[in-house]
Amino acid sequence: MSKKKLKKRQIIMFCVGIAAILLGVSILAVYGYRGVSRRLQRMKLMRECIVVEIPELKIKAPILEGTDNETLSKGAGHFTGTGAPGSGNYCIAAHSSVIYKEYFNNLKNIRNGMEIKLTSPDGSTVSYRAADSFIVEPSDTWILNDAGDCRITLVTCTDDGTQRQVVVGKLVQ
């Protein structure tokens, strides 16, 4: 191979290498930006919304109004028309999936007596104690009904996504 062809090949390989490095840096920058953006959004929601927390399971999620996919992609969602913190049956749903926000991934490890805490943006808190955990079908909407007491109902998908795990917490007076 002549020196001229060798030099031309080296220049081409150098340019391809530079292009690969620039592409890699660009991809890392996009993922880095998305990660930082998500963290900033979560911090903002944690300041502005009621936050549900189960300290023993390291669950902590902002609660937004509604349970549509867009809402649940950002945090936990309050079932519209159900109770309020400390009043009635306050029902909350969140994803437990690696695809979406994984706020309720550890909910399957709940045990009776664990604290479930709601903290308002003003710092006031309402506490519940886990009293029951069970599995229902997605069509079992009776879990959202008022039970005549003050409770919190947490809902998430089971690992295979075909059923719903439900945790009921009773208000601590």
C-alpha cells in the first residue's frame, strides 16, 4: 500500500473516531440532561404537593390529582372523588414498574403496623398505620368506596401487571 493511500486511510479513520466520540458525548449529554431534568421536576413536586412516605420501605412520592398515565408518569395520583388526607378513604395509585416512575416498587414488602405518612407543603402531617394488604382484580373498584372510617388506600400493579396490590392504612389519632 502506498504512503498516500495509508495517510488517506488514517485521516478517514481519525475522522470516524472523532465522529464516534462526538456522537457518544451527545448521547451522554441527552441522558444526563433528562436525568437532571427529572430530578429537578421531582424536587419541585415534592415541595409543592402532598407527599406520601413509608419510611421503612424508602417510599416517598409526590401526590398529584388524577390517575391518568401522564400523572402517574410524574408521581403518585389521587383518585378524584375519594377522601382527603385524614378524612374518608384517601385513595392513591402509583406505578411499580421499571418503565415508569417506580415509586411503589417496594410496596409489596409492606407489613402491618408500618407507618404511612402524608406531609403537606406547609409541613403538617397525617399518619396512618398499615392494617391490611391484599390483591384484587383491576375491575375491583370497591376498594375506592368510603368505608365509614378514616383510611388511606394505596394501589399499585402486581409484578406481572395483571392484578392490583392494595394496602389499607388506618388513621393514627
